[in-house]
Amino acid sequence: MRDSQYPKIDVNSQIDYNKTLMMWAATKGHVEIVKKLLTFKDIDVNFQDEEGSTLLMLAAQSGHVEIFKELLT
């Protein structure tokens, strides 16, 4: 699950609470990080954390409308 430009980065690796880097970025409102991670061809935008939440759900629950819209495009 690595991109050729960044061969050492596994964009779907899980950090704390079974969340991916993308989930943390979406929860904290880091729009530019979310946009960059979406460019990775192997990013799993449908991954669910240990509570069953997806990226879209986390962005909506956190009130980050711009990230929510970015995930829908």
C-alpha cells in the first residue's frame, strides 16, 4: 500500500484507537493533509475504526465541512 513517490509511507497504517493518519487529519481539520493523502492511489477511504466510524463520519462529527466535501468529490 505504498505510493512510488513515497515508498516508505503506508497511508493505511493504523495509529492510536485503530485510526489511520487520514482519520486523525480529518478529525483535527487538517484540510491540506487530507487533500495530499487523497492523492495516494492505495488510500482506503472506507476504513472503519474500532467504533465503526469512517472518514466521512469523523469529518461530519467533528464539524469539518470542507473535509467532508473533499471526501465526497
